[in-house]
Amino acid sequence: MTATNFRTMALEYPDAIESAHMNHPDFRINGKIFASLGAPDEGCAMVKLTPEQQHEFMRESPGVFDPSSGAWGRGGATTVHLASAKKKVVRAALDCAFRNATDKAKKKNG
């Protein structure tokens, strides 16, 4: 998987937009970041999962997913090693991250 593949997949979600945060591209729905590219390096992406989802993806796809550093990682932010990733598993992770962001926005507004 390449960064271009990841970007294309992230932008396929309804109303998803590309923005930037901390000097790297991110992908948002209703102002909530659900994924980003280029952190901690150009060969990586990030998906915002729950800690439980993170554990499951790491278990099912070792070498593809790792917790992001520090408190972000403990909260579910998950690094995706793009060179090791297959589109099907990245799509599943993006689905979770997108759903998490939309659910969070619904709770805040509802």
C-alpha cells in the first residue's frame, strides 16, 4: 500500500475532507480527525481506533499496526506501516476510524 492509496481510500468516505495538522495531512469528518498520513514518517499512516479495536487489529495483522507513541497510542491512535499493509485490512481499519469519528460527533451534537 502507498500513501496515495491510503489518501484515496480515506477520501472515499462521504463528506471526508483532507486538511493538515502538525505538519502532515489528515482526514476529517465534521471536523473530527479519523486518519492521517506521514507520522511518524513518510512510510506510515494513522487511524484513530478505540483501544479495543487497536488490540484486535494488532493481533490480526502483526507488523502492520502498532500503537502510536505516548498517550495518543494508549487512547487508540494506531500507526499503519503502509509497506506491510493490504488494502482490505486498511479499509477495515479506516471503516472503524470513520465510524468512531462520526459516532463521536453524533454524541456531541445529540
